Amino acid sequence: MSLFQSISTALFCISVVFLVLVLLWIIVRLFSVLIRRLEKQDRAATAKHPKS
Amino acid sequence: MFIEALIKLWNDSGFMALTWQSLVMMVISGVLIYLAIAKKFEPLLLLPIAFGMLLANLPLTDLMSEPSGSSGVGGLLYYLYLGVKKGVYPSLIFLGIGAMTDFGPLLARPSSLLMGAGAQFGIAVAFVVSIALGFTPSEASSIGIIGGADGPTAIYLTTRLAPHLLAPIAIAAYSYMALIPLIQPPIMRLLTTEKERKIKMKQMRPVSKLEKICFPIVVSVLCILLLPSVAPLIGMLMLGNLFRESGVAERLSDTAQNALINIVTIFLGLTVGATAAGAEFLKPETLKIIALGLIAFMFSTVGGLLIGKIMCWATKGKINPLIGSAGVSAVPMAARVSQIEGQKANPGNYLLMYAMGPNVAGVIGSAVAAGILLSLFG
């Protein structure tokens, strides 16, 4: 493998690592927002109609 | 007759079969045992590795020999080594690590994932330098992964891409992990200003149980769909974490993070050490690998710190860049180093919890990097 090829392979590798972890960041953020919203609604519903 | 028998006994003994290589390796194993016991450098791993090295270099033991002859029985360490060779032990260790890890800090601040990605930079640098030094792409990948600062990942990738380099790579990876408190601080001080090191970070938001339960499932699905080759590592890491966070599998979680990981660590350390037979280990390549491992570690620290600095700038000083260096996996030692350096600059600074985010992100990052290299060269 030539030096140029090795540099391009290394750049490709680090770019994919970034891509996967950025995707993960976005998904974690999305499901965190979703879960917090659901939990908030649940809490509000419980406060309105407390279990006797 | 008695004298003849004694002479025969002496001639058949291991003393007659000792070579200079095995003697040198026995001295090296002695040094590693000293470092593990007296200096407490990663003793849980260094001790079995060093003793395995000692056993493998005692001649005529056949501990690592394959089954042969009429009995068809191989050496004890040969059978234990199958778990390394087939990639079973690194995955089981990941199961234990998953059960021990709290991903809460990462969930509270998912941008930490960027620092975990940046801290894989050393893998890329070591890969390029290794190729320039004449290693094949498979060997260069295995050497580069030392920069991920993750022992099981390094072992897993090396057994698949360059099994003949397993001993020097595993020993370099674990030795540098033990030396993190010496390697990282000078780089951290060099790349950050006093003002940056003094930054106090805001309290993190609380993370709900449901988020913690969903996280391992989401990560497994996403990472394994994108890179199927990381399934054994990420799958086991996340299964262990699900045991922990579900709250309904305490016995399984307890076994994974205590008994199982301890048993596997003994087998892994012992057999990795046993691969360091003098004739194979004492080559110029070993010195090159050890030097390249250090380069990989240093550049991974640099990568994490640079992303930390960019995030510090982007958030107008809300993030202390010192936590970036914790992106090099090595849980929790790298996070502790960030904490110590932060406190040196500002005694009221407690960075440990903030550094745990990039730290656990680094574990995922290095597994992802290993998966990419495996896809390219496996």
C-alpha cells in the first residue's frame, strides 16, 4: 500500500467513526427528547387523575 | 548407575534446553511482575500476562502445543488460548464492562460522543506510520488500534487481522493503558491554556431510567446495522449494560461484572502472555510496535483534546477541554486523569463525571474503528 493510499484509508476510517458517532448523537438526542416528553405527559396525567 | 540416571535427568531437564531468548523473556516477565505488584500498574491484567510469559518461556513444557501424537491431547494453555483465537474472551470482557458502565453522563451530554470519535485519531496516525515502516495493511490496522486504548478491542482485531503480532500488541496496549497517568498530563498541559483548564462545568441534567434502558438497545441496533462486524463487541457491551439498567437481572449483572469478567481476565491474560515466546517476541518488529503504540496513544489524546477545545470554543467556554483526553477509552483511568489535571488548575473543579461521558464514548468509538478496519482488511 502506498503512502497516499494509507493516508486516504486512515482519513476514510476516522470519517466513518465520526459519522457513526454523530448519527448516534442525533439518535440519542431524539430519543431523550421523546422519552422526556412522554414522561412529562405521564406525570401531568397522574397529577390530574391521581390514583385513589 | 545412579550417576548415569542423574546425568540423564539433567540432560532431559529444561535447563539443557534454555536459550538466551527464553532467559531474556523470563527477565522481562520478572520486570512486569514487579511493575504489577510493586507499582500496581494494571495488576489484574499485567500479573497473569507476565506469568503466562514466564510459563511459555520455560522450555519443554508444551503448554501451548497443539494436540498431537496418539493421545491427541494438547497443552493446557493451547485450549485456554482458543478463547482468544476465536474472539470469545474479548467479547465476554465487553459483557462485563457493559455491566459495570454507567452511560448516564453520556446520555446527559451526548455531544461527548464527538470527543470519543476525536480520540480515535491516533489509530489513523499509527496506521499511516506503520505502513510507511513496511507493515502490511492488516498489521498496520492491528498496531493502530492500540491508539483506541482498549485492550479487548485490540486483542479482538489482532486475532483476526494479524494473529502473529498478538503478544507485542496486547502487551503494548495494556502497558500504555497503565501508563496513562504519565503519558497524558504533559500533552494536556501543552494543548490547553490555564484559563481553559480552570473552566467549571455546569451540573448535568438527571437521566431517567427509561432513557438508560433504551440506550443499549438503540446503540446495538444502529451500530450493528451500520457495521455488522462490530456485533460481538458492541452486542456484548450493550447486553451487559441492559442487564445493569433493566433492574430485573441483578444476578446476571452481578455475575457479568464480577465472577465472569474475573475468570475471563485470568484466561485472557495468561494465554496472551503465553504467546510471547522468546524466539517470536524478540524481533526488531516488537520495538517498532511498542514505539508505534506510544505514537497512537499520544495522537489519540491530542485528537480528543482538540475536539474538546473546539467544543469549548463553540459553547463559549462552557466545556472544559481537559475532558476530551478521556475519549481514549481506558475506563475510568483516563477520566481520573482529567479530574486530577482539572483540580490542579482549580482545586474546586470536579471533572470526573463530565469526563466519564467521553470516556465511555471512546469505548464505542474504538469498537466502531475496529469494525471499520475489520471490514476493510478482514
